[in-house]
Amino acid sequence: MSDEVTKKTSRIPPLPRGDTNQNPDGLGLLELLAEDYATHDRSLMEPGFWAVAVHRFGNWRMGLQRPLRAPCTVAYRALQTCVHWGWGIKLDYTVKVGRRVRIWHHGGMVLGARSIGDDVHIRQNTTFGVAHRSQPSAKPMIGDRVDIGCGAVIVGHVEVGHDSVIGANAVVTRDVPAFSVVAGVPARVVKTLRRTHSERPAPIVSDV
């Protein structure tokens, strides 16, 4: 392992304990759900909406006093299990999720990131998580307005810069600079985008 990688892994902070509400500031639960509903084309038939909604509920309950929180915890765990088993989307409430995150499809999705930014788009068979069992806290951080293709794998203590595009089936194990298009196994930068922060990369429909 290189000195640079060793220094980086030694600075990995602990994962959130899950004892606080990590929903975005400034909006209540109902306002967040309304925004997520609009993000998912105002359709209750979108599994992604329900995955995000259950995640929001799981965080919201942490702001309640313990006697009130207990039944909400039972409900959250039941709902989370239904989303995981029924649609194949695993998104724990301890993952910090920003606003207007769109989960386009379902199936084979393990979204074990440290954080997911605003306006992120995620497709089926995506995996976020640890690269080695010896580093359970080393999870990725996804920046704002990142567009993630189907089958992408992002693992380890990496940062995916804002306004980037992760190609279909790419395996990301190193930091991705902002405004980058990455593809391949292992992923590498194949293009640098020149966009304003208000623009979102175009959706990926096939391998890059």
C-alpha cells in the first residue's frame, strides 16, 4: 500500500452512530416527502420514491423522544425490510442523503455510502460500500449532481466530485475529480466536463 493511500485510510472518520436526524436541514418530513415525490415524477409506483421515503422516516424518528420513537422504530425496520426484500434496494438511514436524490430503477442496489449529495441520480445494480472488511468505516462520499450508470461500483474511502458522471459498470476505487466522466475497471477519467453548477449531466443509457 502506498504512503498516500496509508495516510488517507488513517484519516478515515468513524461512521455516523445513527443517533441523530440526518435529513436535510430546513425542511420537515412532509416537505421532504413532497419534494421526493416530485423528483420521482409524482408517481407512487416508483420503488425509488419509497426507498427514499422510508429513509427519510428513519431519520425523522431520531428527533422524537424515546417513548414515541420506539413504535416508529418498529415501523421503520418493517418498512425498510419490505423495500430491501421486495425491490432490492438497501439504503440504511445512517447514510446521509441530500435533496432530490432520484433512484431510477430497482434491483441489486446496495447504497452503503457515507453520504449522497443533492440531485444525485442512481440506476439499477449500483453498489456503494467498503472495499475491504478490515476497513468497515471506509465508505464513499458522493458529491452533488452526480449521475451514476447502471452496474456501477463505488467502494472504499473515496470522494466522487460534484457534477461527475460514473459510467455503466465502472468500478471506482479512487477519488473522482469534479466535472469528470469516468469509465472502466478500474475506473479512470475519460473526459472532463465544462458545465455550470446548475446543469446536470445527461442520463446514461448504455456503457461508456
